Amino acid sequence: MFNTPEFIVLGALIILLLCIIIILFISVRSLKKQVRLTATSIASNELLVNQLQTLFLQIDKSLAETNTQHSVQNTELNQVSKQLEHRIKNLQDDILKLQQVQSQQPEDKLYSRALKLVELGADAEELVRECDIPKAEADILIAIHQKKNPL
């Protein structure tokens, strides 16, 4: 009865099914192990992504603070620069005024000296020689002095 061809085929089928079941069982175990490894890898990658996002936010915040500081410093530097430009312009104006005054002073000193000499009774020739002014100007100074102080 166990030697009948149907029984042999049935036994072979059962053995074949058992082999397939064993192979499927081993494959399922291997797939489960791969799924667990993949899940662990995904969790690890998610953790890394979260850490990277946190670092990115920190860097972004730091950059924003740095930009704000640079903006404030830039504004301060612009204000200082404008103040310095204003001071430089004022100093240049003062220098120009001083140069004008200095260029006028030698003539003023000469004429002041000439007037003192006229008051002391100097004549035109003496004024020309001592004060280095033209004779016509010396004559004018003497005439003005004589009109102010008639003898």
C-alpha cells in the first residue's frame, strides 16, 4: 500500500512541500532580519536628520545674530565716518581761513608799521625803504594821516 505510485508521488510532494516550507521559513527569517536592520538604519538616519536640523537651526540663528551685529557695527562705522568727514571739512575750512589770514597778515603788519612811521613823522621815501611799499601808497598814507591830524 505504501509502495503504490500514488503514494510515492504523494510522499515526494509532501517532502517537496516541506522543503519549500523550510526554505520559505529561512527566507522569512532572513527578510525579518533585513527589515529589522532597515528599521534600525531608518531610525538612525532619522536621528541624524534631527541632529542635522538642530545644527542647521543653530547655525542659522548664529548667522542671523552675526548679521545683526555686523549691521549695527556697519551703521556705527557709517556714523563715525560721516562725523569724521564733517570734522575734516571743518578743519579744511579752518586751515583755509588761517591761510587767508596768514597771507594777509604780512601786508597788515607792513601797513601797521608804515602808519606808525607816518605818525612818528617819516616821509614817503623812508616808508618805501622801511616797509617795502610802493611810493604812491606811501604818499596816500601820509595824506590820510595829515587829513586826520591837521597840524
